[in-house]
Amino acid sequence: MAYVFTANFVVGAAIICLALVTMILPAGFKLDKLTDHTTFAERYYLERHREKQKKAFGFLSLGLLVVVITGLVQLFLAWVIPAA
């Protein structure tokens, strides 16, 4: 039973790391020959960056919830089932 909680904590930590990496990496943009890259690129980059930030915050909250719920369940079960 202890391995289940360790696995859930590791999964939560992995999700949090994924969210942090997603938050740090810049949004990609490919320029082609017909693109006016003075204002279009800035607007497009800012929109993509905002979308990535929203997705990263969603992953971050998911990872934190996984860790918190796992910890609460572990504390509850330790209270209900005392160690011998």
C-alpha cells in the first residue's frame, strides 16, 4: 500500500515538472516569405504564449491537487488504520 502513495507523489511531481517546463519554454513561430513579421508575429506570439501559460497553470494545479489529495488520503488512512 505504501508503494501506491509513493507512485502518486511521483506522478504529481512529474506533472508539476511538466507544467514548469511548459511555462518556461517559449512559444514557437515559423516565418514564411509572405508573412509580415512586424506586428503579426508579435500578436501571434503573445496569443500562443498566453495559451501556453493557461495550459501550464492547468497542469500545475492538477499536479498540486494530485499531491495534496494523495497526502490527505494517506493521512486519513494512517489515522483509520493505526500501525501495529
